[in-house]
Amino acid sequence: MPALQSSEAVLQACRELGIDLDDAYRVERMLDREPEDADPCCMSACRPCVVDLQLAARRARQLLGRR
């Protein structure tokens, strides 16, 4: 199976986690950030929540073979 490109991995992660594909660019920007550097949830019940975006970035990294 060929390796995924980062944009493909992000789109797949968004689909898996139910994140609107219009927000995929936000997930892609998080790929190279350390999880501990991520913005915290603001507790305003916004969608997508930054926590959901972080989960999608983590999943995309897994799909890319990064940890």
C-alpha cells in the first residue's frame, strides 16, 4: 500500500472523526506542532473544538507513520 501524502492523511482523519473537510486546513497546520504546544479548549462549545482538531492531527500523524 503506497504511503499517504499529508493532505490525504488529514482528509482521511477528518472523515474518520466527523470533522468538516472545510476545516482540514486547520488540522494540517497542527501536524508539525507538538501536542503540548496546542491551544487549550476554550470551553465555549464551539465546533470544531480545538480538541477535536488535535485528535484529527494525531490520527493523521498515525496514518503517516509518525508518532
